[in-house]
Amino acid sequence: MELRSIRALPERVPAGLPARCTAAIALCFLALCTPTMAAPAYTSFGIPESDGTWGEGINSAGIIVGDFANDTGYRGFLRAADGTITDFDPPNSFETFPVGITDSNVVGGDFLDEFEHGFVRAADGTITVFDPPGSGNTFANGMNEKGAIVGIWSTPDNSVTAGFVREPNGHITSIAIPGAILTSANGINDHRVIVGSYYDSNNMSHGFIRAEDGTITTLDVAGATGTFASVINDSGIIAGGYLGARNAERGFVRTPDGTIATVGFKDCHGLFYVADINDRGVIIGSCVTKSRQTFGYMRRADGTLHKFAVPGGDENTVPQGINAAGVIAGFYGKQNTVQALGFLRTQK
């Protein structure tokens, strides 16, 4: 099964840019987990006649946004709570990748024609294409409930690579950490606080927090050889990843008072991804084991962890979005099969 949807995470960069480590999060040692939970309910879905369906985000009404593959490329879709599918594409797109949807049904993402561009799809279906001034490629990494979008852009010759924030009114601000060779804005909350990552002149990665007034605070996990800040909720809780011993990827959670807890999964083979966080502080993501199995996890605000797999998708389960009620959307499939299916996970 193709894990193409991982491209929605902050490590995506245009071709030719410096390789970056994945922004990842590992969430508590397995020996410390897992409380008794009621059995969840799963709903599987696929776009008819598609070659794969990937759920990417979900809003409070249960509307899922994602993409699917067919013989023309990758296309965007909306799945209503009743299962109705609406597909969409920006003009001239042959690869469309949504990254999120608001409760007012505004979708953000990026798409590829000759180059990569950002887009916003309004609730009425109107699509607006955007690029930071001077951009050759624009990649969306995340959006908040108000419709602000953050990501990374580069000039056509890749001589400049910086982050950006696009406000709901269309205004775009470039974000470049002084002295950095690459800056990526990865997540934004409704208070316009942005988290991301940058590489310094020694090619070491650091996390950063950008306040609403533009003030930058560097975020590093003590002893790490690289730190990546991925998501932030409205309470200011930040989750991300760092490189530890032997460059194994581990995770961290930073509380608003600056306290950082480093955590990790015993049976993950150095590959751990953070996907989303809701305002209750519930974090979701996926872990790749040594045997290349990918399973999903959910970390509650109290630090307890639940590991899960979609029935029938025990070799690959990748959660991508969680709403305020804790309903999760993502995709799953067998490791040796091509077609992925979307899923909806609700807790009984």
C-alpha cells in the first residue's frame, strides 16, 4: 500500500531542496500505556473506480477531506457525514493534495500543474490559487479553524526556501529565521501562533515558535541532534519530534509553560509521525515498526496512549486528522496491496 499521504507532513520539500528529517512524534513507552477503552467503531470508504483513497482531515460535522488516485492523477474530495462524495480540483491540476478543512467547510492544500501552488476552496466550491511573491513551488502544511494556511515555498532555482502564512483575507507573509538555510512553517492555531522547523548553517534542525507579533522563540529538545515542531492547539500545546541516539526519531510534547516531555514507542523502528492535535490536547499519528508495519496511535491529554489498527488494515493504519469530538480520519490497507482505503474512527 502506498503511504503517499505522509507527504502532507512538514517534511515535504520541492525537488532539489536539502533533505530534511521527518517531523515526528513518539508518544509514551508502550510499557506505560494503555488504559481500558470502549471498543471504537470504524467506517471504511473508498472512491468508486479509484486506485486509492486517502483521508487527510475532518471537521466537527464529520466531513472528511482527502484525495484519491485515478488514471488522471490525484484529485481532492469531500466526504459528507452521510457518505456523499464531492470531488474537486484547482484549475489545470493533475495532483491535488488537501491538508485540512474548517468547521465552515473551507479547505486548504496544494496542487501540481507545472509547478506546485497553494489553494483555498470556499464552502461554495470556489477555488482560489495562491503563491508567495517570487515562489516557484508552494506547499501547504497546515491550517487553523479561521482558514489561515502555513507551509513552505521556494524560488524557482531553490536559492531561497522559507515558510509562509496566508491569512484568510489573502495576505501572505514570508517567514525566514535569520541565518537559516531553510525554514518551514508547519502548524498554526487560532491565536495565530505558528510552529515550524528550520535548518541552521551547520545543517542542524531546530523547532521554532512564532508569536502573533512575529517574535521567534527557538525550541530544542535537550541533547537532541535535531528538533521539529509540527502542530499546536489553541491552548498552546506543541507536539513534534527530535533525533536522539543513533538518529532515531523520538517525540516530544511541550506545554504552554515551556515544559518538554520526551517520549517514545518501544516497538517503533525510529520512524514516528505526528499528524494532528485537537483542542482537548489529543494527539494522533502513526508509527513504523522494524517489520514495516504502520499502526496508528492516539495520545490523550493525560499522557495515556492507545495503539490501534483498522480491522483488516493491521499492516498499515495511518490516522491523519482528528476533530474536537475525537473522531479520527485517515487511511489504511495491506502492506503488499496498492489500493488504500479511507477510514473514520469513532469512540463508542
